[in-house]
Amino acid sequence: MARPKKVTTAATGEPSSGGASGSIADLTKELWQAAVTLRGSIEPADYKRYVLPIIFLRFLSLRYERRRSELEGLIADKKSEYHGDKKALDDPDEYRSAGAFIVPQEARWENIRKAAQADDIKVKLDKVLEMLERKYPDKLRGLLPTIYAGSNMSADNLRGLVNLFSKDVFTLDHGGEDLIGRVYEYFIGEFASSEGKRGGEYFTPASIVKTLVAMLEPTKGLVLDPCCGSGGMFVQSDLFTKHNNQLSFFGQESKDFTYRLCRMNLFIHGLDGNIQLGNSYTDDKHATLKADYILANPPFNDGAKGENGWGANKIADKDSRLVLGNERMPLSPRNANTMWILHFLSHLKEGGTAGFVMATGELSNSETARLEVRKALVEQDYVDCIVQLTGQLFANTQIPCALWFLSRGRKGGNGFRKRTGEVLFIDGRKLGTLIPGSRKQKQLSSEEVERIASTYRQFRRKSNPNEIPGFCKVASLDEICSYRYALAPGRYVGSAALDEEDETFEDRYPRLIDSLKSEFAEAARLSEAISKQLAGVSNGT
């Protein structure tokens, strides 16, 4: 279909250009704003449960309609091998091969749109969801629970959502861009932002995901994310490869709704993935899997605030994940960061690399158990690169984060050079700007992402990058040992002293305690010296 000169935007009815990427950004924002007005009495944290399945239904119909139209064209084309073969229109394999399904008549969007005008739309929509799960149990079982009839969402607001996603803009050509996929991702991000901390459990900001993927460069092999949230790492990895279909995705998620969210996200983007529901700490669903790439954003400092910690007492002493070399690593009972790190490393195959997000405090925390793990990672030469980023990249927390890269391929091979005995440090705390329209959340620009990624690419593939004071430096393991295994890039790249707002409380507190103890010790020494002097004066000496 030719690209139209003008299309009508969903929310305002005003014309805008249909093909430029900027207009798609505008469209998604307008659709979101329109959807928000239809929330009614639904709690903000629950609204996504009602909106996202409707987007998914719209996707199923769009994909079916487009494939059916393609087949009709091929059947009419005398030069096509399909010419005259009308049976192809009802052949499930012809749809599956194009990432589509034959959608039952009642579940097709035109019929959903008609049903939306009825008073019992909530009941009808639940029946559609139930029908689709029965029709395709292998792909859709558990993905579309019947939630509308028993909800307090009004029929009018549900009707409004159906009408919103019936806009003609979804059927137009946007220069090859997948509008429904963009809308789904945008809505997930906005829901996460509106939910604050809870949203951070299932959504990683796009610029962080892009940085991780651009640095790790997944091209062929197995990709694992054992805390996969809504699946953004998988989607971005596929985009990085330009959909070369040479990556296999494996994930695990502990929360049921987020698990469904991920499966829907992969489905919408035409990706297959082995996504399992379960707790990665105690019920590793991919226990025997060894991955080429691990991409993850585990929950920050899990267990730090709860009375019972994160469940370290449930990890068996003989758990193989706890062994580094010949050493068994201790676990912090009130912080799961090192458990995640050990989990990632245990799933890496020889030559594989893991890239993941951590709270900045893990770079230099002095708690015995966590320091012991960091020390072993350095001494056993697994640490490849550390990138410290600015705060405010997450909508749900102001805590600065760091990107860790651990590798079992530091001896070189497969296009990579030998990097043993050295670690690349990148300080990106001065990078990032506020997202337009936001007063609190930042993002990295494409140029900043590439600056970080290209520095790491040079380190892995060619040679040590030139030291840039305040930005990057390659440090030896001996130098890292001299800093008591602290991995904060600022110590190595020569950054100016940290402003307090750039340093997390978790980092600042132990440093202040050490400083205070030093001051007390100095005060005691001076007090003793003064007492001796006074005693001498009293004795006339």
C-alpha cells in the first residue's frame, strides 16, 4: 500500500504525516493520552490488565487480515505458485509461516467492534478471549484470562477502548514501521512510569536496554534473561540483528501477569521464546541451560527492606551456582544482588558474556559477603567492563545504576582479542538529558549509547581504547586490588570528586562511617597527647 500524504491521528483528529518516525511517536503519545481518559474507576496499577489484551486482540486481527490479503493477491496472480489455490486461504500453515493465525470469525476485529456497541460487551469480550485460548492452546494458553465481565470497568469505557484501537491509522503504511508493536511497547513504558517502583519490576527504560544490547552485540546463539519482565531485552536483541532469526530466547519471570506481558510482547513482535513462570532463586526453570548472551535487569537490592530478606536461607549449601573456581561464595541475607550475579555467571557457556544492570552500590559495597563475591570475580578474571550511569534513568528510582559485563571469553577467539588481567571502566554519569516533557526522568541519546558501545567494542575486538580522563580507562587487576576490589569507574578514570547527589546513600554511608571512625581515632590520639602534655606541666617537667 502506498504511503499516504496525510493520516488522521487517533486522539485529536488533526492531520499528521503518516510515515516519519516522529509522527509515530506523536501517534503513540496521543493514543496513550486518549486511553488514560477512559480509565474511569479502574485503579491505575490495574488498568494495564484491561488495555493490553485489547491491543493484543487488535494485533491478532491486523496480522490475520494482512496475511489473508497477501494470499488473495497471490491466488489472483497468474505468475504465482498459489494461483487459483483458494484452499490456501484456510490453511493454518500459510498463516503461521508469516507469524499470523487464522482468527475465528467472532474474534475478528470487525466483529469485536460490532459487539462493543452491545450492553453485554464485557461478557462478549471474555468469550472471545476464551475462544482464542481454546483455538490455539500451544501459543495462547494462560495468555488471555477472562477478566472483563467481573471487573468494575464500565461498558462505555470498554467500548471507548475498542473504538480507540479501531482507528484507521493502524491499517495504514508507516514506512514499514510496526505501529501496533510500537504502541504496545510505549503503553508498557507509560504504565511502568505511572506505577513508580512497581513499574520498574517489569520495564527497563529503552536507552538502558539499547546500551546493553549495543555493547553485547548478540548476533547468533542463545539469549537468556532470568528476570525478563516484559521481554524488552529480547525485542531489542532481535532489532539489533535486523530480525536475522539466529537468536533463541529463554526467559523466566516470577510474577504471573508480567509473565503473560512478556509472552504477548514476543508474540506481537513475531518472536518465539521459551518463557517460564517461576522464582529464579529457588526454582531455576532453565537450570541446565548455558547461554551465549545473558541480558538482565534484576530487582535492585532485593530483600534490603523486607523483614525476612530475599530468601537466602532457601538456597542449598550445595547449590552449584555458589561455586566460583574452587570457592563457595557466601550470600548476603538481606541483599540478593550477588545471588543474581552468581546466577548469571553459572548460566554462561565458555566464550559467553553477560551484560546486566545493578544498583551502583554493588560496585564498592564493603559488606563481607558481597565484597567476597566481588573479590572472587576480579581475581578469577571474569569482570570485563563496568559502566556507571547517571541517576534518574528509571522513572521509579533516582538511584544511579551501573552496567556490568562478565565474560567467559576473555582469552579471546571468535573475533575478540585477549583481555585477561585488565578491565575497562567507563564513567557515564555526565551523560543523559531529561526526556522531553519530563521533569525527573533522563534518557541517553543515540549518540551517547554509541559512544559507550563503541568504546567497549574497541576494547573487546581491537585494542585498549585511549584513556580519556573523566570518561574511560583500562585498569589492571593489580590496580583494582589496590582499591580493595572497588569497581566504581570514577576511581580509575580520574573523575572529579563525587557530588553527594551523584553518590547513593548505600555508597556514602560506609564511607562516612569510616571517615567518622578515623576522626574519632585522631581525636583520641590528640586527647591522649594533650593529657600527657598537661601532666608534664603539672609535674613541672
